[in-house]
Amino acid sequence: RIVEPGVFDYQSKDYLVRMRAWGVTFPNRGQPGFEEAIAFTEEQLLDRNLTIELRAEFDRQNLKVVDIFTGPEKVNFSRIAFLHMITKPGAKSFVS
């Protein structure tokens, strides 16, 4: 389930864990670009084979911060979002 751009719930066998993509910032609800960012996140993450690498156990919002790689090619979600300019205007990517 996509909660907001770059934030999603991951259901493991025993737990539901909320995770946030590392290295990018997306527009908030009501800001220009929000709808595009949520659609991009859904397109990239729902019903896809994901590889998740933990970056931080929890952030200030109690979310696990993760690098997300999609598909067999292991494409970095944050990098693709930044390259497609889906991120918040003026945001800097920490993903190389």
C-alpha cells in the first residue's frame, strides 16, 4: 500500500512495516506535483519485485528508511524519481 509519495507499507509474515525511500523528498499533499509523485510511486512499487536495503532503522517519523530497487535490473527508485523530476522542487538527491 502506498501511503504517500515515497512512503509505503510492507507486509512481512508477522509485521506491517512503514518504510520511506532514502535520498529524495516528494511534494506534500496539496502541493504542485503531488498527484504525479503518488502516481509515479504506485507505478514503480506496486505489484513489483522489490529489493529493499535498510539505511536507517527509524527516522523522526518512526519510518524505516530504505533504498528501494525494482525489478531484476535492480533500478534504484530514488534515482529514477530524481531523474524524472518527480521530487520536490529544489530537492537535492543523495543518491548517486
